[in-house]
Amino acid sequence: MKQSRLMSLVESIANVAVGYGVAVVTQILIFPVFGLHATLAQNLKMGAVFTVVSIARSYVLRRLFEAVRMRSAK
């Protein structure tokens, strides 16, 4: 069964939304270990930038793998 583009996007967003929370918490815990001090607002903004990039990356990879799967099914 082929996954639709919309469902690929929904899956990517769900995956990255969870990753966003993990990333922000990780930044808050790890940055001080390396002498980096960011406010909560800065951590949220950095997380947002990486989230947008991650959604795009995840979507493109999902579509690439789906195209490969469909070609090999022919």
C-alpha cells in the first residue's frame, strides 16, 4: 500500500514534534556542560529552526524511499 504525500507529511511532523521537545530539554541540560548559557526563549527559538529543517529533511527522505519502493515493486 502506497503512503500518500499528506500522510508522509503528517508522520514527519509528528516525529519531529516529539523530537523538538526532546531537543529543547537536551539543550537545556547539555548546553551548560559546555559553557553555553541560553534562555528558555533562545532554546525554544533554536529548537524551532532545527525543527523546520528536520521536517523538510524527513519529508524529502520519506518521499525518496517511497519512490525507490514503488520502482522496485514494478
